[in-house]
Amino acid sequence: MPESGRSAIMTIAISKHQNGGPRPGRRNHDHHLSDSPRRGGGKSLPDRSGAGQQQPHRPGLSGRSRRWRADSRIFPIDAVYASDLYRTCATASAIYRPKGLPLHRRRDLREICVGVWEEKTWGEIARQDPAQLENFNHRLHLWHVEGAETPQAVQTRLLAAVRDIAAANDGKTAAVFSHGCAIRLLLAALQGIPLEELGKTPTGSNTAVSLLRAEGARIQVVWRDDASHLTDPAFTQGCTVKQRANGLEPGLYFRPLAREQAEFPAAWAGTSGAPPAGAPVLAGYLDGMPVGAVAFDDGREAERGCGWIPLLTVAEPWRRRGYGVQLIGQAVMHYRPMGRDRLRLPTPETEAAAGFYREFGFSPAADGPAWEKFIGYDPEFLGT
């Protein structure tokens, strides 16, 4: 250890992937599942929800960036580490970019891999495997899914990663960005909490920060799961952090709209219109009941990289419950594999609709009567 005797201090941010589709989920250890459709936790694919991306080169929530910039003044950051997944690297940019530091990507900081649950929405999992979903949420020590990583393996992996980072930054301070379930398991291991009691431990809010201090082989949890910045005017700077309606547990599952239901979307939207003839339409179901739909017009402005949503609607009884953003997530999943980097939809007809789309990153297009949202990737965060 250097003569200063400083211990390596690591700050860990939990980034709940808002809108990230189905990675097992929001309540489920802080990684959003159904609003976007990036599903399970362990894949290296970028997050597909797009819900947190307002425009290129501006990742994440403003409060997230402000908190990290503020923390970096309190704790001078010497190094920045993140899991190699896209959204985590984007979140870490709030620190490494303004400080001119390199980002160290580490696969061993990834979220727990959920095996055959990867690429499924929470609603799908709730239908197919309700017992194990209950275990995942409340009794993680009993949870087992084909191809999944065990909680014990995640603890071993994260402990080794944090010890390695501490050894490489003796006498310094490192910011470490990982994921909700992985961090919760790490903190439990450091605090001597058995897996059987994990359900009694706090679940960090989106962007929550925990502080660890390493001295030799000993790593101490100084404090954990601090999200006070979300309500502190010094960090929010006039922005309101909105707690979204909790319609994500278990969320929707999706199927192509049945032929006999063809009139549903227009009726839900309160219009006499309908999606273009032959346009693919996905319906979102809750307990066997169709509650919303999203249509795709694949050919429209395809040459310009646009993915058109001619109709997106949720039936009135299920509005304002968090289901609409899940339909946006399905549109992102539909168009990103086609190489589209913008979603477009008709100009909203009501202020309520405009407010909804604005909240999730849409704004008036510069070249016509439409609203659009950037869903492309910043190559810097892809790590390729």
C-alpha cells in the first residue's frame, strides 16, 4: 500500500435498465423486463428498449449523470469500470467522458444469466414458469432455470472482480457500474447475509449507489443503495424524477393479432382508422386478454432508416399502468434488427398522447408531420 495509507474505495452504481424489456425485471432485482425487450440479464447484446435514449450521445437519465458528476467531486474518481453490456457502458460515460478516463469493460461485472428466460418478456415467463418466477422474486436460493447461472456463481464472479479492481487501484477510488441482481448478491456476500435471507435485504432503486472500502483482503460496505439524489434538488436541478406506473409485474406477453381481432386496435384508439392492409400487428396480452396493440409499416421510409409505427394503442381500462412503453419496446425489437435507427409515428392527436410519447424520447420530426425517436447505438458503447 502507498505511504498515504489510503484504501481503495469503489463506488458501485446500480443502473436499472429502464424499459429494458424483459430481463427479469423491475421488482425482480432491478433490471427492467417488460417495457423493452432486451430480456434476461446475461446477454452481451445491447439493450433494445431504447426507452432511456433521448438522442444519440445522451445516454440515460439526467439525474443519473448529475449524481455521478456530483459524486466524482466528493470522491475523486481515478478509474471507471463497467460490465461490457451497452447500457452499463452508456451509464458509465457520465463519469469517464468528462474526466477523460478510459472505460474498462469487464464481462465478469455482468448481470446474472437467466438461461432459457433470456429473450422472453416477464409476461411470457409468468405464463410459462410461474413457480420459478416466484422463486426468482422472493426465494432466489431456490430458483433454478435451464442454462442459468446460479446465485452462488454470481457472488463468486462479482467478488473476484471487485477484489481484482481493488488490487489494481490501491490507494485510489474506482467507480464500478454493474447490475441490480448482481450487485444485490455482491452486497449480501460482503455483509455475510445468506442467500436464504436475501429477500430481506434492500433492493436498490434505479441509479442507487453503494460505497465499498477495500483494505488489503477486507472489503467493507460503508453504505448501500443510496438513491437520495433522485429527490435532492442539488442533483435533479429542477427535473422531476417520475415513478412510473407499475404495470411491469409480470407485464405483457405478445402474439400476432388474430384475424378475428382485426378491428380491436382502431376501436381502442377511438378512431375509425386501421393499420395499413397487411401490416404486421402485435397484440399485448394480460391474463389472456388483449389490452394493447402496435402495428408496423416496414416499407415506409425504410431507405431513410425509419421504422414506422402507424398505430400504437392501449385499451382505456389498462391505460396509465405502464403497458404503453412495452409496446414501444416491441417496436424497437422489431426494427433494430432491420438496421433502422429511428422510430416514427403520426403526430399525436391529443396532449395526453403527446406527453406520453415525449416522456419516452419522441419529439416532432424536422422534415414532416411525424414524431420520431432515435433508437440507434453509440458505437463507443458497443465495445466492438
